[in-house]
Amino acid sequence: MTSIDYTERIPNNVELSSDRRLKRALENWQPRFSDWWAEMGPIGFAESEVYLRTAIGVDQSGWAHFGHVRMPDYRWGIFLSDQDPQRTIGFGDLKGSPVWQEVPGEFRGDLRRLIVIQGDTEPASVEQQRRLGHSAPSLYDLRNLFQVNVEEGRHLWAMVYLLHRYFGRDGRDEADALLERHSGDPDQPRILGAFNEETPDWLSFFMFTYFTDRDGKYQLGALRESAFDPLSRTCDFMLKEEAHHMFVGASGIGRVVQRTVELMVQHDTENVVPYGGINLDTLQRYVNFHYSVSLDLFGSERSTNAANYYASGLKGRYGETGYDDDHVLTDHDDTYLCVVDETITPTTLPARALVNHELRSEYTNDCDKGLRRWNRTLIDHGVDRTFALPHVGFHRRVGAFADHYVSPDGQLMNEDEWAARSAEWLPSDQERAHVGSLMQPVTSPGQVAGWIAPPSQGINTKPVSYDYVRL
């Protein structure tokens, strides 16, 4: 087997070259990753040179180097943020104790499970998006897709490093399994439901990167608080790259909204389908679907596992230090919505039991910011409409509303009522077919498909007309 040059091939700050056991383990895993990328990664662009950002360090000068590179040659690095020798556990029953540099035996299974679940999402999104390159609305967007893909691959490497470095044979087996499960596979699906959904078109991709990658932001932020310091430092660096993924979604949807209202004003109609656009009603239904599916990723509002993770210091709240409480949560209550006697009712429980609910609530507030920006676009064009997030109980498969039918405005329904009206609120086959019909590739630098507005600026000071992908 050919030895890997860990300085050039895999940039890292974890001293891979000096750890012989870890080196052998990763030498064994790396060819499997390459095979997975060739089989399940982007289809048809292996020889194209893409203007990509590559991390070669964690400081300001090292984490964002740009240049044209073939994706199979991309240097997937392994980076942890700089260690703070004085860092202590910031929450839970062990608050104030030194953080852990190795895995405590009593938390080994739980920590491994948290890392595996996070790691499973990274290759899953690459698999979901692997066909999108052939319908990109511009070279700018094609480049952004591939940037998201390679960084999801790097995040997979980050989790695999932790599994190999700290969990022995069990970790190596779990790392192999991350490449054996596949999105949507009926026999070996990905762990979380949202990562088995299709991403068949670019509107779905923009919704995914806005809503589902935003869930990733909050999950990584909660893990960044972990008492297991290598996990905390890994997630801290991953969050830098996750910000670009959410930018792709927010700006992409914003550009679709911009183009839709331009067509509405130009043709004095709300129905822009005949003019190659996407109606506002369709956009709202896509929002309803992707937001509700992403809410399920937070798990049940009331969770014993989440309470135990918090108590043990394994997983905190997003921005834990920003909370004005004791960060122990033994004397605090919180309130969530659930169904009691066929009525949606606020219910109060100890705050530890509702850590998932708190994380999800912060996520919802963050999601709403994007909708306010898109609504300003409508106002600026004189359109008397607004986008809105559906009720938290709408279209749920996990948690307090999993066994109930709830309208976007929060009305409980029976199954027959839901069957009769759900087409008003979720994308129809006809709408998905129309969106799919618009997905014609645009491959000339500076040109953009007619269903989406051009970006306001390029990448890394380059113009929008730059040759971001050399086909």
C-alpha cells in the first residue's frame, strides 16, 4: 500500500505523521473514502478544475486558500481549533471541572454515538446532491455546490479522525460503516430521516442548505460545548465552513425570490410559470416541507438522552455561555407545546428534559431571519405577500406532534382533513415537475438561468463572470 504524505496530501494540525497506529488506520481507510467519492460523489466532473477553498491551517491566514483544483485531488485536511489549557467544563453536573483530553470510560458509548450521528450526515448530503451538477443555473452556483460537497467530505474526515484516534477497533468499524450506509438506500439508509430525502433540483438544494445545514450549525454548536475537548475543537473549526453552506442557501433562495417578483412586476401577474419562473406559493410550500423535515433532526422535545448528555457535559446548548442561568438546570423549568386532550397546550417540565426543545427554538428564531429578508424583497417590489414558517407541529414525524395532523397555522386536524388539504401546504407533483423542467444547465461564465437572479458579487473578490469551473 502506498504511504500517504500527511503534510501535503492531508493538511492537518494533529501530528498524523508521528502517530504510527493512527497513520496505519487512516492509510487503510483513505482508499475506501476515495472509492466512495468516485462512486457516490458528484457525477461527471472528476476532470473539471473547480475554484475551491482549501483549509491548510486554523488561523486567519491558513483556513481559506483558493485555487482551481480537480475534486479527486482536493486535500481533505483534519483540523482542530487551538487548545485552551485553562478550559473547564461549562455546564452540567461536572461544571467547572477540567475538560477531557481522552474519552472517559463511562461515556465512551454515548460519545461514540454522537460522533457517528454527526459523521453520518456529512457523506449523506454529498450523496443527495451528486446529480445536481448537470443542472446548475450558473458556473458560480456549480462552484458553490462543489465547495459544499468537498467540505462535507472534510467534515467526514474530521469525525473519522476522532473515531480512529479515540475509539479503537469500535471506532474503526464505525468509520467503515459511514461509507457503507447510503442516502435513501432501502437496506442501509442514513441514520437521520432528512438525509434520506431526495434533493432532485436546485430549489431543493437551496432549501436544504438553508434549513438542514442550519440544523448542522446548531448541532455542531452544541457539540462545541462538549467536555470532550478534541470533539469541541473539531466542531469549532467545522462551524467556520458551515457558514458558507448556509450562505449558499440564504442567498440562493433570496435570488429566486428576487427573480420571481421581477417577473411578477414585468408581466403584472402572480403566475410566473408561463414565463419560466417559480410562483411564490410554490416557494412557500418548499419552505414548509424543508423546515418541517429539518425540525425532526432535533429529536423529541422531551428527551432523557439529551438531559443525560447535558448533565454529563457531553453536549450543551448552542452558545452555552450566553445563557443567563446557572448552566446546571436543576432548578429551572421550560415550556413546550404538545397535544393534551386533543388540544395544543403549553406544558412545563424541568429544563434539562427540554434541552432539545431549547436548541430547536434557537434554530427557529435563526430561520425566521432569512424569511424577513425575503419578505423585504417582496415589500420593495410592492408585493402584498409574506413568507412564514409553519407551526412547529406541521408535518412532523418525530416528537410531540409525530402522531398528529396540524395545519401550518396551528390547527389540529383529523387524518381525512389532512388528506384533503395537505396539497395546499406541501409541494405537489406538478410543482416539482415544473421546478424540474427549469433545471437546464447554464455553462457560460457570467450567464445565469432565467428562474434565478444573478448573484450580487462573486467569490473571494472574483467577478461573477469568472470561470469558477473549467469544464
